Amino acid sequence: MLGACSTKAEDIELSSSSVTVSSAVSDTPSLITTADEGDDPAYLYREMIDAGFRIPAVDVAKMNPDHIRREVDFETSEPAGTIVVDQRARFLYFVRPGGRAIRYAVGVGPMSRSFRGTATIALKRTWPRWVPTANMIRRSPEHYGRFKDGVDGGPGNPLGARALYIYKDGQDTYYRVHGTNAPSSIGKAVSAGCIRLLAQDIIDLYGRVSTGSRIVVQ
């Protein structure tokens, strides 16, 4: 059975009680809408306020340069708007017209636990609630057991600021493309099987992806 980020989609609905919006900030999502090679990395990974939550800046001086979001040449037969994930290289590509794509660094899970194939992004959620799967609790009760009732959306939630829900043939795979509260995990195979991005990157990707979009995980 597939095991990954959450038990079922309805467990990830954002509850109103989990959002604390400061009167001094806007509740409008802070979408990043450019990712050209000439963009300043410090701007792309700046501190953000999103739904009242503070997202810290990423110290780009300490980042692997290959992990900085950028537009790249990308030859593929997939149509524009498709997400292509290369798990071995640990990159996600959002396909654009003209042989181009936006490339994001990702963290993945062990190949034995990861989804592979073609599927659909059926749902999108902001600051989702997280509930570990029964398989996760059974496999590591000492780690996941205390979270069996779920974790509300927020900076301490392992799904981070956004989640895209992967469905196959109309059924939930229980795999997600999501943010993370562990930035150091990007570029590594440490997740429970899902595909994780830096907060600034998942917010950018979320703003580009439409419900019903195709995703190919290799």
C-alpha cells in the first residue's frame, strides 16, 4: 500500500483556527511570479509573510547554486503546464512553452517508498493540515505516534505552506508535492515518499499549477 504524507484529502483542509493573521500584514498570498536566470536569488528567497505566518529568508550564500530556482532549457514531449519530477537528480520541472522549464530543487523519499508514473494534481491547499498515514505510524510509532491526531497548518507543519495532491485514475495516491519545515532536507532522499520544496519554491509553483494538471514522476 502506498504510504506518504497524509491519510486522506479531507484531513488536510486548512482549519480557520490554525491561521493567525497579524493586523499589520496582508492575508494575501505572497506569490512569486518570476524565475528568470537573471533574477536576484536573495529576492527569490526573501522573507515573506503569508496568511499571517512568517516564512524566513533562505541564506542563499549557503545554498548549493544548483538548488536556486531558475528557468532552464528542457526538452520534453510533455505539454506546457506539466510537472516533471526527476527523483534521482532531485529536481522538479514546471514545463513552459518553447523547450523551457522552471527548475526547482526537491527532497524525495527512498525509491522503495516513492510514487512513480503519470498522475494528476487533483487538489491544491494552502497551509494544509497534516495527519500521518497508518503505515507511517506503524512503521515508526516512536516518531509519528504523537501526531496521530494531526498537526494544524503553520510553520511547524511538515507539509509547509502549500500542498498539491497527486491522484491516479481518480484515486488519491496519498502522495503530495509540498513545502517543508526542514529546509536542509532539500536535495536529499529523506522524506516519507512525498516531494518537498523550499517554502518560497512551493509558493511559486503553487501559483503556476492548475487543478487537473499532469504530473510525471520518474
